[in-house]
Amino acid sequence: MELPAEWQKRIAEYQRNEITEHHIYQRLGETIISPENRKILQDIAADELHHYQVWKKYTGRDIEPSVLRFWRHYWVSKIFGLTFGVKLMERGEEKAEKTYRQLEERIPEAETIWRDEQAHELKLINLLDEERLRYAGSIVLGLNDALVELTGGLAGLTLALRNTRLVALSGLIVGIAAALSMGASAYLSGRTDDRKAQPLKSALYTGITYVVTVVLLIIPYLILSSPYACLAWTLIMAVIIIAGFNYYLSVAKDIPFRKLFLEMAGISLGVAGISFAVGYLLRMTLGVDI
């Protein structure tokens, strides 16, 4: 069958994507301990290889996988979790739906391939019981609490103390104490809740997330000399952390990004603004000048 040159080029791109994803799924399947999850990944890898063979009938040639894309998605999956990695990869295929529909006019197999891709997505939704996603609630608790408390606390301390080292010291002391308190609360809460999550792990995820967030927010106060520049960079860092984490959740757990991001960012920045004003009022009322 003779196809337009533009279609030939597009089909060759699909062929490269399919063989690349075949190798990605196959390699990830080899690293999975769970037999059930490994079987699902191997089945999807076999489907991708079949799709590659279908497209090959129309290009008439073998095409090498994209080495860069293979390693990028492989390491994203290893670092950020399998669910995040494969869902991020499948998101690219969702954008190809319109093109697949156009190809159905001359290539009947295009509809079958698209249906297979949809089946992949359904399998992936229930693919893994990843620990990091099971404890997403604990991570959100630690992250959100640290962002709200520290952005507010640092804003107030910045205006009250106006000394970057003092603010950093105060922030670290308060932050570490709060992290221990949050971890203990998460542990006690888990002990009285009939959840699948283990109380100790829940406490660790909450506490560690809190400490990491505290350190990231305080770094500007250890580098810069202007307290107000430090506060500005801390608020920017807070927004970046919120955006990054919410993007991760939006992909891995199919949660709308915009609403959650605006909510978390609004709360953190709002508390920071109020605390900044409180710090000013307290300094003026108590007559403290450092």
C-alpha cells in the first residue's frame, strides 16, 4: 500500500516508539520482585513488540530504539517510582489518539493498536502497590506542614530578627523539633487506625519529608546575606517544591494538578504573609531591635 510521505515518516516514528517502549518495559520487568507486576510488564512489552512488527509492514525496514528515551524513562522510573515512570511514558501516547484515528482510514491495524494502548493504561492504573504511593498521605502531611509552618515562621523571624544566621539557626531548631513532633504524631495516629500502612514507616516518611523540606527552605539563609533576599528565595523554593510534588502526584495518582497546586501554594504563601505582618507588629510592640 502506497502511503503519503508524511504518513510514512509518522509511522516510522511510531515504530521507533514501540520498539523503545518494548525495551523499557522489558528492562523494568526484569527489576521487579513481584511476579504479578513482572508478568504485567512483560505482557505489555510483548504487545509493544507486536505493534512494532505491524508498523514495520508499512515502513518495510527495521528501526533502532531511541537510546536516549530508553535511559531517560528507565531512570525516571527507578528514581521516582515505576508507577510515575510508566504513566509519564503512557501520557505521550494519549496525545497520539487523533493521529491514530486518521491512520485508521488506510491502516486497519491502527485501531487495534490504539485499543491495546488503552488497555495498557487500565493495567497500569492497578499495576503496583508501591510503598512510596501507599505512604503518599504521610509525605503530603510532612511536606504541607513543613511548608506552611516554615514559610510562616521564616517570614516572621526574618522581619523580627533581620539576621540571616539567627533566622537559619532558629528555623533549624524549630523545624527539627517540629519534624520529630510530626513523626511521633503520625506514629500514634497510625497505631489507632486500621490502615494498611505501618505506623513506624508512616512516621518515618512524615518526619523525613519534613526535615528535607526544612533544609531546602533554610538553605538561602546560609548562603545569602540579605534577609529579605533570603525570604524571597525561600518563598520561590516553596513554590517550586509544591509544583514538583503536585506534578508527581498528578501523574502517579491521576490527581488534578492545578487545583491542588493553587491550594497548597495559596495556603503557604498566605501564612507567610500573615506571619511577616505579625513579626513586624511584635517587633514594634515589644521594642526589639536586633
